[in-house]
Amino acid sequence: MKPSFGESTDGSLFNPSDMGPKSEALYTRTSDQRSMPVIECDVDAARSALADAGALIEEGNTDHERWRASHGDATAVAYDDKLVVQGANPQDIEAVVRDEGGRAHLYFDGACRGNPGPSSVGWVIVTDGGIVAEGSDTIGRATNNQAEYEALVAVLEAAVEYGYDEVQIRGDSELIVKQVTGEYGVNDPDLREYRVTVRELLREFDDWSITHVPREINERADELANEALDDA
């Protein structure tokens, strides 16, 4: 592991045009398809990849459907040149049909109403092709800092599942960022345990950085976390 503390590798905030070559993949995910992703791909190659991963492959339900595959908490419906992914965790399918490697930008945020109080997390994974995955969930009663760490752990676990080589992490909690880099110490036992978990996950990547950003840069993760509380 070769960590880079504080700033991104070029010292700037994320801009898709600044990223390196796009990693090779079986698919291109269409834009603005978050709740039901549409993946343009070689469906025969995708079927083989899903079968190798242990997915349940079945015949399509209509003349237009070539096949269906269930894997984890997601179901893919194959058409001539695309998959439509349904279910609670579309990334269970996307992580299989996407080749491993490449770089991703990770955004995380925790929301807490009461400190401690009802809490939630929101996270987003972005590459030069756009949003790859995003998620949110309520986590019960927690402090604001615990919620921030929970969000960071969630996005790192998703990035590990996708198999990225390099991650550049963005969060609007200066405390969590500086605790992860080691600039700040951690006195709270619960937060110390979270930091251990985060550092274990970071070992899964060849290279990583974590940067404190203003809330407006982290807007989508913030929205997801607050929407989860609003909908609870």
C-alpha cells in the first residue's frame, strides 16, 4: 500500500476530465440510471461471468428477454445488447460484469439528528464514466462521528467488492479524515475501532488518498444520508 495523505494525487478536487484512461470493462453504464441501472454490454460475456460467480441463470420471461440472472440481492434481465438490473443492491451484479482494476473517487457522509440520535449513511462511487454506484441506509442511534465512520466503511467495502486498484476518498468531516491519516489521535474507543477497520480495508488497494472537502463538494452523499433519515 502506498498511501497519500490529505490531498489527491494532483492536489486538486475531483474532475472527471483529470482522470487517467478508463479501465477496460464488459459494459458501459448509462447515465442517470441509479435505481434500476441499464448496462450496455456483451450479454453473452456477462452471462458467462455471472455463471462463473455462481449466479442463478434462468430463461427470460418474454420473447424480448434473452435470460435472467439472480446474484446476491440483485437480478439482471438480458436483452440483445444490455442488462437491466433490479433489486436492493445492483452492485451485486455490476461488480461481477465489470473487470477489476482502475481508479475510483469515493464520497461518504454520515447524518445524525441529535448527536447521539437517529443516524444514517450515504456514499457514492464515481469514475470517469460517471456514477458507478451509490447507497444509503439508516444505522440506528449513533453519534455524528460514528455515522461518518460507518459511511466511510460502507463505501470502502463497496469499492473492495468492485475490485478497484486505487481510490481517492472525499469526505466533509475533517476529524475523520485527519484521524484516518494519523494527523489526529483517537481517544474514543469506539472511533479507534472504526479507524482500525478503515485501515484494514485500505490495505486492499494498491494506492489511496483521503481528502477533506467542503460540504458542497460532497453534496450527493449528504443528500443520500439525509434522504435515508427522512424516509425512515
